[in-house]
Amino acid sequence: MALRDSAKARAKAALLSLERPSTRDEIGAVCGQDPNRVGANLSNIPSVAKADRDRWGLRDWIDDEYDGIVGEIVQRIEEDGGVTTTERLLREIPTKFNVSPQSVRAYMYSARFDIRNGSIRLANPASIRLRDLGDVIDGRDEDGAPYWTFVVDDRYFQGYSVVGVPPEFAKALGCEPDSGVDVEIQNLSDCRALSLNWRLASLTGASLGCLAKPLRLLGLQPGDRVRVTIASSRAVVLGLHDGGSQRTASSEADATLERILRRRRAI
């Protein structure tokens, strides 16, 4: 009996020949694969896991599998009965899994966690405080519908998502914390829905995916600015943002400034 000569089989065979947890570069050099593809291949093999940030190995070789920084933080919170110390996280996780203390600290301060007086626990999603939608959108169209814009990047045609979508915008489209929804494109009925994901542990806000076909149908190119207008809950209109009139942009800026001043006066 023999395994099929697949990319996954070659990646695992290379790992077996190395006989120890190894990096993507080391595994790729043995099996002749691009290191960027090695991780994707190994992640689909049940008997293989990550030993730390950089190294893969057989599960039998690894005492404590690496579950990503967020997963390791959650694991220690659960081990300590729902709350642990920031000192433990900053001491253990960088040392054990070869990640930087700065990265651990950054994720500790994401919306997924609640830190008080050196203790950290999982945050209650219901307690998350969001800004007013008007403070995060880029404007409103002639009908008053809110919109947010982003610049087209080559990566979006290759399947990558746009990140940095304001959580408030995601919430207005019906996406709750730590969840994802499909968002219909009303003006492109032949396209599948966009995927909108809002993860509290993300350091880049919510993300919007499945953009390649819509961008091509609209004839958009890298460098163009796209307008995403909320049509209703879980529905948007997608199109080129030409900047509109300076008058509209100026009035939106004036309205935002006035809201901020009113809040300061109230405080």
C-alpha cells in the first residue's frame, strides 16, 4: 500500500525524514515545495500540528500544541478558572512558543479580553462599547444611506479580504461580535454574497471578503476607491467612489465635528 503522490503526502514525508519539529523553510527544502505552501498543506493533515509559531511536527512529538496567541491566552484563562494574570501570559507564551511579548500584549488588549489590575478574563460581548455609526463612516449618499470606502489592492483579486472595516459598520449590517454573515450585493445580482466577519480578537477590525468577482464586474482597478453603501441589514450597494462633491464631504465632516463638540460639552 502506498500514499498518493500529493503535495500533502510529500510535505509529511519530508517532516518524517527530518524526524523533529521543523520550519516551513526546512520542510520545503526537503520536499521541493514553496515554504508558503508548506503550512497550508500540513494544516490539512490530522496527525500534524504546530509546535510553536514557526515549527510543525507530528502530534506525537509535541507535548503542548501551539494554538495561536489568542488560543494560548484563552487556554490559560480557562486553566485558572476564568481569570489569570497578565504576568503569566507574558512570561509563558513568548518563551514556550517563540512569539514576541509585544504580540502577546497586543492581543491581550483586543476586545476579546478584559484586563483589570493585572488580571485578564474573557470579555462579555454584551459589554462592548461602540462609537456612533456617524463617527466611523466616510459619508452618506444623496438618500442619506451611510457608506464606508476602501482602496482596491491587487490582493483582493486573489481572494484576500479587506480588513479594517469598522466594527460599527459591521454591526449596522447585522454582524454580531465573534460571528460572520453573508451580505448581498443589491446592484450585482449575479455575484455571490460578500462575507463579513467580525472577530473580537482581531487587531484590524472586521473584514470583508469574496470581492474578486464584484470588483472585476465593476471594472475596478488597483488604486480605485470603492464605496460600500448600506442598503439594508445584510445588503449593500458596491461601486466606484469618485469622492462625490466636496460640499457633501465638507458637510459630513462638519456634522461629525459638531457631534464631538456636543459630547464634550455634555461631559
